[in-house]
Amino acid sequence: MYSKVISCGIMGINGILTYVEADSSNGLPNFSMVGNLSSSVKEASDRVRTALKNSNIEIPAKKVTINISPADIRKDGTNYDLPIAIAILKSLEIIKNNNIDDYAFLGEINLSGELIGIRGILSMVSELKKEGVKGVFVPKVNVEEALVVDGIDIIPVVNISEIIDLINNNNFQNKVEKKKIDITKTNNYPYDFQEVNGQIALKRACEVAVAGFHNIIISGPAGTGKTMVAKRIPSIMPDLSLDEAIEITKIYSIAGFLSNGKLETKRPFRSPHHSISVTSFIGGGVYPRPGEISLASQGVLFLDEVPLFSKSAIETLRQPLEDKYITITRLKGSFQYPANFMLVAAMNLCPCGHYPDRNKCRCSEIAIEKYQRGISKPILERIDICAEASSIKYNELAFEMKNETSKEIKERVVKARKIQNERFKKLEKINYNSQMGIKEIKEFCKLSKEDNEYLKKIFHIKKLSARTYHKLLRVARTIADIEESANIEKKHLVEASNYRGLEEHIYA
Ligand SMILES: [Zn+2]
């Protein structure tokens, strides 16, 4: 007999509707599977047959053929175990009801017939809902994640025997999980700028960077708290919207990093080590998974000691820094992962890390220059703000200074973001000041006659290029927005021109 069951696969970070068909007929007992399957899907035949046997289900000796369609999509992963089992059971008439024609099945099965959680549930359930599927059977451990999607019945199940009972007795509707997921933002980010003493200028640079979604590089001697400051940047980013939270959850789920199977409500902070491979950095692999740059999407990608990263890894950042996504090309076509991160880079100023303190640093001038030039120029060009971490002064540590909390800083950031939303609402691809091209800079960064003269002076004294001139105006626009000033004024230009130390130094 022939049967057909709805299921879902993964393409990039989105689900893709698939069907598992089974046909059983008399003939030499045989089990075959077709449909552009990876080895992990092919192995399902052994797992499923053993699981059915261990669930005390007797399988008659028949010729069984399985096909997973559409054939032009490569099927990866272990999520097809359950739909394959259901399709076989239907074709053998062990499952007798036709009440599941509008329902989908997702899940891996172990040899004893228990269901195991899988990656990518959120993406798949979203897609099934979009396709008008009425409900979906999922492993019980995945239920919290599946419940993020509204408007589709979620039926959590534990093992094969339970599913057969539920369907044959037609009472699975009673098992539909009704609990609604509360998506009020918890935003319990564990680090706060209040804990950072001193570094007033650096903290301000971070505020400006977040407000305008500018990439930032922090340079300075070792031990000045560059990492400590960087770690706190997500704490001043605006609260996540539901769409952003869902996107982050999808990525983490597909990567297998979803910590508790719930909606992610914190902005990511990813800090890969400089020895990372290109595949782990940008994503891909035999069973494709998102890389660090996608795991950082909607949050911060922190590259500590950026000159030590391999050139090949750093070069791959060019496309995502422009487009906010990364294209992964594979043998059977290509797909995209989101990569909408804020880049925060940090570096010492010499190999030993103590420069400019010449009492401690014994590096040669040549070594120092070579080290500083280790940051690739095309990447530096995409970083609007170069900030410096200074050695902590004694009085900053010794006396209790009242530090601003992240909440206070965030309030200014949110206001500046609102101004940008209003400014760019008619433009399709621009949301933040950092994304302004020459045309938008001309329109939104007009200066008074005196200020124009002043900028001209800076341009000549600091020997700016056209690119650095535009950077300066973009950053000045953000500083003016933080102060809720409609016009860019001289003081905004002065501050913006201070945020290019490293670049000035290296590529003057
Ligand atoms: Zn040194």
C-alpha cells in the first residue's frame, strides 16, 4: 500500500517542506530509500527498523520503498527518522487512521524507539505553518522551541508506541500543547558598564558606535580592559524585537547551540579565538551549520587581537560587512545565513602588548610597525570608529567615581536609533547612519558655512581621504543624534575627528 507523510528540511536558516512516501508490496523482503539523501538520512532505515522491532511492532516481510521529495533538494540530518517510521507504519496499515493527512512529523528515533530532539525546529515549524499544515508532532524536548510559532498545533511525543496509540485512537488532539510562550524581553544581560572604572572616552566611543551601528576597533596596551569594555557592548544595544529574537533562535537552533530549547532573548556576543578555521568562522561544512559571524547576528562579533586572525578568515568578512549576510556555496547550490553583526575589534599596539610604555616594551620599531599593520586595510576601511583604551589612572581606581549604568547609556542609544528610523523610513536598504552612502551623506549631513570651513581645515591638516571624510560625517551625524540635535555642529565634528587614531597612525 502507498502512503505519504508531511515533513520538513532545512535550507540556510529556513525550513523547506518535504514529503516522505512509502510503498509496501509483496515480493522479496527488501528495504530501499531514494530521494537525494545524505548518508545520515540513509542510516534512518536501520534505526527505524530496529526501533520498531524494539517497540514490539511486528513488521511483515515485504518489499518497502521510501522516497523523500522534492528530489532536487539534498536531505541532511536525522529529522527524517520519525516521518519515515510513520510512512512505513501507514503503508503497512499498522497506523490505520487517515486523520493525520494535514499533520507533519519531525524527530530522530533511537534504537529503543524513543524520540530524540533535533536541530532547527523553529525554522521548520515556521515553514510548516506558512504552508498551511494543521499541526506537527515533535520530540517532547523540542516543545518549548516549537511553541514560539503561533497558529499551528504542537503535539509533543515521547516514543513510537505512544504516537501509534494516539493516532489509532484518534485522541492526539487532546495532547496539543496550549502553553503560550511569554516573549516579554528578559534582557538580563550579565555585564554592565557600571562595573568599568575610568575609560570614559572609550565608553563614549562604544555608545556612539552602538547608536549608529558603526563598527569599532579598540587599540591600546594589554591589561587596559579592552575585552571588559567590549563584553558590555550588547548591554547598551536596544531590546530585541520579536522578529530579531526569532532569527537568533533559528540560527542557534540550527547550529545546535540552543541552550534551553527556548526563545533566545539576549543579544549575542561571540568572541572566536584567532586560530579559528574559515569554516567555523563563516559557516558551511559537510552538514552545513552557521559560523561565528552568523551566531553573532543581531549582536556583537568581537575579534580580540585582530592582527593574529588568518588573512583568509578576515578577508571573508568583506561581503557580510557590506550585505549583512553570508553566501555559502556548496556542490549542490548555495544558500545564505544572516550575518548582521556589529564588528568590535581589539588589538595591542605591539607583539609584547606593552607599547607605548617603553619601560616594559622592548619590541623594535620595525616589529611594532609590522604588528600594527597586521590589521587588513579593507577591513579597517569598513570600521568607522577607532577608539583607544588608555592605561588606568590611579585616581580612577582609588576613588569611587560614579559610573553610568548600561541602562542610562542605552536610553540615549534608543533615542538616537528612533531618530534614524524616522530619517531612513523611506529608504529600503538603510536603517542606520553607518549605512549611509555618498548620496545620503549629502542629504542628511549638511553643515553650516563656518562648520564647512572648519571641516575643510581638518581635512587638510589630517590629510583625510574621501573615504575617511565620509566616515567622519557619518559618525558626526550619530553624535548629533545622541544629543538630539537636528544639525551637525562643530563640537560633533571635533568629537568625530577624534575617533580615527589608529587609522591615522597606520595608513596616514
Ligand atoms: Zn612591545
